[in-house]
Amino acid sequence: MAEQTAKKKKAFAAMGIGVTSLLTIMAVLLLTSFAVMALMSAKSDMELSDKASQAVSSYYEADCLAEEWWAGLNEMLKGQAGGASERMLADAGYDVEDVDGALIVRTAFPMGEKKNLEVAVEVSREGSATVLSWKSVPVYTPQE
């Protein structure tokens, strides 16, 4: 009888060690998988942050160029005593369009491969200029 009791105790002890080992292995696997998921999430967040940073810096580079262009246009208009004319603006290299008697000057500044900063300015015949639009637009490229 004592032998049977000793065998039962050994059987329960061996089973207890096996369950503990399985639980430990499961816990290690779960923690490892959570760590891998956390690293993957951090990497994708970093890539997204880099893209956003690049987009913002591209916008401000284009905005700086547009501000310089706008200042140059205003400076040229101030120097004209007789007011602005379509020919005078075109000769200076501006893309001019006459819309209902108003001169519209348009230009675009690249913000990477997929976007442009487009600026449209209305120039009165007297020589004053007003910004009509200053916006970021996607560049359409037809697929072949």
C-alpha cells in the first residue's frame, strides 16, 4: 500500500512539472509575439513620421519659393508707372491669362513627385495684385 501511495505521488509530481513547463513556454511565446508586434508597430510609426516630415518640408520649400515669386511680381508691378499689361507680364516670363478684363498670373512649384503648390494671382490694370489661390494640388500623370 505504501508503494502505491508513493507511485501516485510521483505521478502527480511529474504531471505538475509538465503543466508548469507548458505554461512557462506559452507565456514566453506570448510575450515574444507581443514584443515582435510592438517592434513592428514602432517601425511603421517611424516610417509614417518620416513621410509626414518629408511632406511638410517639401511644402515649406515650395512655399518659400512661391513667396519669393510673389515678392518679385509685386516688385515688378511697383516699378511700372503705366500699370500692368498682359504683354509686359508675358515678356517678364509670367504665365498670363485675361479673364473678363482681369489679368490672372498662374504658376506652380513642385513639392516632390506627386504634388505641386499652385499659385494664382489677379493683377489689376492699375498694377495691384491679389492672391486668388495658394494651394497644394496632386499632380496628374496619365498611366501608359
